[in-house]
Amino acid sequence: MNINLQYFGQSCVLIEFGGKKLLFDPAISQNPIASDALLNALNPDYVLLSHGHGDHSADVENILQRSNATLISTYELVSYFGEKGYKGHPMNTGGKWNFDFGTVKLVNAVHSSVLPDGTYGSNPVGFVIWNSETCFYFAGDTALTYDMKLIPVICPALDFCILPVGDNFTMGYEDALLAAQFVECSKIIGCHFDSFPYIKIDHQKAKNYFEQDGKELILLDIEETIEL
């Protein structure tokens, strides 16, 4: 693997993959511990949106307008932004498509979804993405679910996964460890933590919990970049 991943807080990550820049769940302006100035540096080729909640979708329109990126999401969300004039590729849970950077498969997530203006945000999803060299899983906002056990059966082996660990609104780190076991992955990037008081976590306690199971939990600072 030789993949750059940059974290922008909450569930917003930018991943350079297959020669393209993939931006997940951009909502920097809704994150009280992130600077709005970070938005100006984002120029992705694709925006991938897991569900409609404002702490994931708030900056989608801003970024699509500036970058001319393609939105990849569920049919309902692509249609919603399509009516505003933005291009997208609609998908739904269980489907996959071969893009110019690799294959994207939408998998189940257990959560809720509504856009900030009250529009139905479709069922939430996660993304499994792969090419000939690397495969990773972006879980989106989700509870622990046995459906995760299907991912190693229907997708290539995971090199890393991005899982929510903040609890209250999603899995906590204890359930995230079970999720890592279900998807058979030992390198986990944590997301959806610390942005609000409800989801603040003890970083060292969470890392130790994963380490005891022989897994690595990586908790990045905002703007921090790692190579995978």
C-alpha cells in the first residue's frame, strides 16, 4: 500500500486512491473543533456521502460547486444534489460499480438519515473500496451489526478500515473492536469522536483496548496525514 489519508475531523477524510482524491462525509463547517478555513484546501475528484445528517453533509454543496467533483451516494442523495445542478453517480445498498479509481460497493449501515432541511436522507450506507492493490472499508455512522461479517465474504481482504468510535450516536470503541473482528481487519482508523461533548473519548484507553486484541487503533488529529 502507498495511500495518503488526511483527517479533517468527525467523519471527514480525504484519501488519495487510484490516482484520484476521494473525500468522505465533508462537514467541516459543522465541527466546532475544526477550522472553516480547511474547506478552501479541498479539491477532490469524488465526494462520497454515507448519509444525510448535517455533521456529514453540511459542506457537500460548497465542495461540489468549487471542485466540480462527482458525488457518489445513494439514489436519493444523488438526486437531491442533482436537482441543485451537481453531478453524481447514484447507487444503493448491495450494489457495486467500477470507477476510474477502483470498485465501490455500498454496504449496510444501521443508523438514521435526514438532511438538514428535513428532506429524507435515504438509508445510511458504508463503502468498501478496492483496486488491484488495496481494499478498505469506510463504515459511515453505524451501530454494530452482524451484516459486517458478510464483508470478508463478498469483498477482497481489507487492508484498513475507518470506523466510528465515539459512542452515543454510533458504535463506541468497544463495539468498534467487535466490528474490526467481524470484518477481519487489524488496522483501524477511528472517526466520529471528540467533536462534541457527547462523543469525547479517552484516547489511550481506546487504543489499549484494541492493542489487547492485537489490533491497531489510529486516532488522528485534525489535518493530520498518514501514509498507509
